[in-house]
Amino acid sequence: MSAATTTTRAEYCAIACADAWRDNGEVLASPMGLIPSIGARLAQRTFSPDLLLTDGEAMIVGLDGAAEGWLPYRQHLAMVSGGRRHVMMGASQLDRFGNQNISCIGDWQRPARQLLGVRGAPVNTLNNPVSYWVPKHSKRVFVEKVDMISGVGYDSAAAAGPSATRYHRIPRVVSDLGVFDFATPDRTMRLASVHPGVTVEEVQEATGFALALPDEVPPTREPTPAELRLIRTVLDPEGRRDREVPTP
């Protein structure tokens, strides 16, 4: 039986998240959420062995989870300010230029819903590469214009000038439907691949703005047998990934 037959939607998402850290070298990977964490750990164990991962607090950890070094807050900030960190954050809203909102829904003066607040999103996006993970792709998340800018997108960074664009980069967005990048002349969101079983039309229908499209949209790559084994037996043997992203 082929991998395409047996691979779950969640596993395609984990593979797509892992590929966000491909060829990053020795940087601090900061995945936020279950599937991004599986992806970062998979990348470190396979094609990006120089990645640094932490225990979520203050220790750099190895493949077995054992502490390899101390990462005090001042050192963490030094890595952030120098572009040596690649975060994968979530998003309550994302627009075509990659502006992210995790602060509020509705007008800032009288929001309909209060969310997390901007937190570290502005610093993250201006000082190191930031990718995004969206487990439920919909027009409520992928919007024409975010209600408030928390994470800085390409148009906002360009308007702020060279100090904002030096380290600003959004390598990819991964959702439960596909993978997106900003490899377009005007730095608008492009559909880079669709997960097997998903059509381009389904993705566009679930998106609140027109996506840039290549001549042919490829499927998200297949995991190797070794990658599937790591996901299923080492990184997530309890199958929590399938509860976050069920296979239709």
C-alpha cells in the first residue's frame, strides 16, 4: 500500500511544517502548537540536524529531550534580534500580505471579541523569520484585511522602511488544506501546494481573498517511510495529531 493511501491529513500538515525549517542551519526553532512541534522535531531528526529546540522554557534539548545547554532570556533575545530564530505561530486572522491578528476581532475601540493581545508578534515578525500554522482553514481566518495588525506582513514592513525589512520574512503558511508562500512580485499570498484530496477550488472557496496561483499547483510532498515511522512511533505515538486535524 502506498504512502499516499495511508498518510493522514495531519501527517501531510506535519511534513509541510517540517519543511518550513529546511536548510535553516543553526537557528532556534520555536514551534507553537502540536503539529508545528512535530514538524520541528521531525526536521531536526532528518534534514535539518543543526536546528536548536528548547523545552519551552530555558533549556536547549537534544533528540532524546535531555538538556544540552542553558538559554537564558537575555541570550534568547539576542537570537531573536539577530534573525537567528524561526517561529511558527498561529493566527486568528491572516491577510493576503501576511499580516496576522491575534489581538481582537472587530474595531479596536470596541472589539466584538478580545483575543490574546499582540504578545510577541511584532518583535517576532520584524526580527526573525515567522511562518504560520492554521488548523482550520476558513474565510474567518484568511481575510481581506485583518482587524488589527499583530504580526507584520510584507506591505506593512515595506511601509515602515529598511529597519523593518532587514530580518522580516514569512517563509510559509500551512493550513489543513494546503501550503502557501509569498513568492510573488507584490509579495501576496500564493498557493504553493494542496494536500492530497483537496482541490484548488476548495482552497480558494475557503479563502477571503484571491490567491496567487502558479500555472500548476502541485500536491504537498509525500513523507518518506522513515519520516512516517518517526511521526507515528517516536514523535506522536498517541496520535494526537489526528485529533487536531482529522482526515476527512
